[in-house]
Amino acid sequence: MPGAAHSSIEPRQLSNTELGTLVLTAVFPKITVVVPTYNERENLPVLVAQLQALSIPNLHVLVVDDSSPDGTGMVADRLSAESRGTVSVLHRKEKDGLGRAYVAGMTEALAGNSEIIIQMDADLSHPVAAIHTMLERIQDSGAALVIGSRYVTGGSTAAEWPWHRKALSAWANFYVGAILGLKVKDATAGYKAWTASALQQIDVASIQSDGYSFQVEMNYRAARHGLEIMEVPIHFEERVEGASKMDLREQLESALTPWKLRFQKVEAPARVTAF
């Protein structure tokens, strides 16, 4: 009787890089920092260097560039090529708003099996050192969402801000809280760390709002699902290079969005903790 056939395909030996990736993924959760960019060619290399200097295992950066005319996309590609796989770039064909950029980036990060997803601006206004604390709150305290907050004890806004800008920011947060009943002190903050399961529960891909409204709706959805929300203090810095991207349309949307959300069905309240 003829012997059993044997496969001629030999098992492939993994390279040192592949073995290292497997070990890293098994021991440390994959963390992706999603950074939308539009005309941030001066700031982006500085931010990426600061993130890399944190030396957090399995931390990745995903740049979402909206075809910046100043060449930010090319700078991002260079940083990616030099990063040995820790920086990647998602190129979008046109400027389509901050909310859409975050949705695209978060969706890609989820598809790439990221377990923790951090959202932050590219303009150096968010202190990267706070990421350590944000991750601790998720990993040790069970938070689903951690907000880098200007308005909890220990937090602050940029010293360069004129009084009327500080007043407008404080009023916006009071306005949102009063309409929606959110216990979050910095509801318009753009510096956050999410668990992957939290983003899946709130169905981030379906969010249509933009600008500050995007931040508010994300928080509101988290609250409706009864997710654990924590706030940690940060000092918000004024951008060094470039200009703010918020226009009149986004300001109007930010004023109307809380009312739209107010009349949606409310589910379980969120548990909010400030540190």
C-alpha cells in the first residue's frame, strides 16, 4: 500500500521582526494615536518625535491627512518610512472636516486590531506626557473613555488665550452640560483615550457631526451607553505654528448639535470620575 502523501510545503521560519511583533502584541495592548492633519507640516514631526520618546510599548501613530496643500502628507509619508512600522498614514482626497477624519482614522485603527485608541490634535496643544496617566486609568481603573480635561482640578487653558476666548470655552462647556445633562466638565475636549470596545458600542462609524460637535456627540453616546468616563487634568497649550481650522459653519453646528442630541432617546447614564 502506498504511503500517505506528505505536503511539500515547509513551515516558514518567522523573522526576528515578526517574532518581536508577536511577542509585543501578546504582552502589550496595541495602542494607536489618531492624529488628523491639515497644513501641519511644521508641527507633525515634533509631535511624532514626542510620542516616540514616551517609549510606550506597542504604541502606533496613524496620521489622517486631508490632502494638505502645504505638503503635510509627504512629511507624514517620510515619517512613516523612517518609523519601522510604528507610523502609518491615511491619505484622504479632500478636506472633509475634523469629525470625518477622526471617524476614518478610528475605523482604520479598529480594523487593525487596536485595543486602545487615542485622539489628539497635531498642533502641539495636547501634552503627550498625559498619555501615561490616560492609559493607567483605562488599564487600572476600568475606564472606557478618559478625557484630557482643562476644567477639572489641576487642569488649565493656555496662558496666551485672551479673556474672551477663555470665557467662550467655559460657556460652551456650560451650555452643553446644561442642555444634555452631561457630568463631563470638558465636553468639547479633543484629547481622549478610548477602549476599542467603547468605540464599537457607540458605533463611531455612524457619527456625522463635525468640529466640537463631534466631541460632544462622542461623549453623549458614551454617556447613553453607561460607559465609565474619567477626566484627568491637562494644561492646554496654544498652537505654535499654523492657524485654527474652525469656521463659522462649525460654530453654528456646535450650537445646534446639543439640542438635536437632547431629543434623542436617553439610555443609561454615564459614570464620570475626575482625577
